[in-house]
Amino acid sequence: AHTNTVTEALFDKQYSIPADTLKAGTVIKVRFCGIATATDSTDTLTIKLYIGGLSGTALLTSSATNATDNDIFEGECLIQIRTAGASGTLVATGGFTKVEAASGTATRVSTLVASTAIDTTAAQVIGVGADWSVATTSNSCRLDIMVVEIY
């Protein structure tokens, strides 16, 4: 769980792609789902999907949303390696769904990441980050599912 902090962190469910695994044409498919298990007042939650860890590239970014108890978040992203090497490149497309306010309502946000640098000679961590607007023990969320497929 990610709780009681305003410091963005990756959830413990992460996947590390070993160095030199990614080649030109490699496709990575990522799916994830989580829940805001407890919330406080109008505090907001931002969720991001990264490749390269927190210092890497944010592939999907939610807006800061006033999360309420049991709100879910989910996303999926396709990443394609265009060129490999220390100065490799990737492109990505994906979507992010967040449930807000009234149960059963959802907002779908689609994204496109233009050609972006990636060092395929280094290990690359894929992870989902969370960031609360206020540090309180009443704010908690968790990532329940993260699946990474490499083709």
C-alpha cells in the first residue's frame, strides 16, 4: 500500500526487464489495476505508469483526482521499441480509466508517447507510481494487479 506520504513511489509490484532484452520491434504490453482503499476529505491521488522507474519515462499519467473510498484505477499500455542500444527509442500508446465520485462512472483517457529515448543496454523497471496530495494515515491505495508481456 502507498499511504501517509506526499512523496511519489512505485508500488511493490514491479517488473525489471533485464539489460539487452529489448530489441528493435519488441512489443511490451502492460496492464494494471488498483484501488484507493481509504481516503480523507478532498485529498487527491495521481497514478502514473513508468518505464525506467521513477526517473524514467511516464507513459500514462492520471490527473490528480479527488479519490473516495474504493475508487479503482486501471490502465493498459503498448510500448514498441523502435531502435535498440544505449540511445534506443520507443513509442507507446495506451489508456487509463479512473472511477470518480459516483459509483459506476468512469473517465477514459487515451495517450500517445512520441519517439522517446530508452537505453536498452540497461535494465528497465516497469512500475506504477502513486502520489497523494496530503500525507495522512487516512489515505491509502494499493496496486492489485500488474501484468507485463513481452513479444
